[in-house]
Amino acid sequence: MIVGPNRPPARTTRSRATPSPHRSFTYTLDRSMTVNTTGSLRPRRPFFLFRAMVIATILVTSLLFSVSQGVTTSAPAADTGGPGSGLSNEATATRLFNDVFSGKNAAACPELVAASALVHTPDGVYTGHEGMNGFVDGLRTSFPDASFKVTDLMSDGDTVVASWVMTGTQDGPFQDIAATGASVSLDGITVLRFTRGMIIEEWITYDRLQLVQQIEAGSDPPKVCPPCSEPY
């Protein structure tokens, strides 16, 4: 045993206190790891991963559903002709003018115009092929020899636009004007809308004032020069 100033100092030990579990707490270092009061690291519960997987599943399911809908559902094809007729919409429109308006063939109208079609004219609205035949009959009463010539024809999808010229003689009453025998030439435009090759709506426009002016001009009696009573 050594006594005196050269004696080495006694070794002392320090005990490390264990933190109480009641005072421990956890705080976040980053989005994936947490640290407790003992300094050890532990991973967070993977709830955010579960949530991300659910969202991804919903998005993928929605995308696959949209793709399947796009494959199974296609846009309807443009209506180009009547069922079994083999006619295009433009051919049907041409036949309406040639057979019904010019040819006086009322029996052809049901083959071209739907029973519920609406026909808009300057004289009012007619319904179906019966209404169309009624409109043509009134026209024929005023102009028995009326003839229609299609000058231009354009189509876009289920719609056809036709420009036409009507020529005829007013040998019957037209509105409040008695028969005059006046020759007329009238420009007009007709817009036709089709479904499955049948006309379901039609708009007929023409210059009624121009028609009346031609009738009145053709109905004026010739002026004579008295006393010779010869036309001048």
C-alpha cells in the first residue's frame, strides 16, 4: 500500500440515470424517422405509405375505366342515307325537289320526310310529310307549272343546304292577288336536317317581296296612247 503524495487518486464511477418512461416524448427528425428522449431512432408508422397506395390504386382504376370507355364507345357515324335506300342525304334532298316540288309526286314524300318533321316556311310551320304535301299543293295552286332547279348543294354531317331557283306562271291566286299570268323567277335556300336518312326538319326561305313585285309587274295592263289606242 502506497501512502503519501505519490498515491494515485481513487477511481470514482458515475452512474447514468435512466430516463423515466413517464417523461419520455418523441419528436420528428424528418418524414420517415423519429427520435425519442433516449436518442435512439425508430421509423414512423407507415400510414402515409398506405394512403399513397390507396390514392395510386384509385387513379389507376379511373385511368383504366376511361380507356375502356374510349375503346367501347365511339362517336356515332355521320348520317349519310336512308335505311335500305342506298341514298345519301344530298341525293335525298335532290329527290325532294325533283319528285315532290317539280314532279308533283305526293306519294314520294313519305319516303323522304318523317311523319313528325317540322317544315318552316315564310307562310308558317307544317308538320310531317302530310304538311309538306299541303305546302306543295298550295304552291301548285298559285303556280301550276312551277319548276325547281337546284343550283348548289352542300352537306355537313346530318345537314344539307340547297340553293334553288323556281320558275313558273301565276295562273292561280297567290295570297290576296288574283291570277295574273305573270311569269316569275324566284331564288331560295332550303336547309334540311336528317336522321337515319329521313328529313326531320326543314327551313325554306325566299324573297317574298321579290315574288310579289314580279307578280304585280306582270299584272299591269298595257298603257295605250290615245287617240290611236295603240300600246306604247
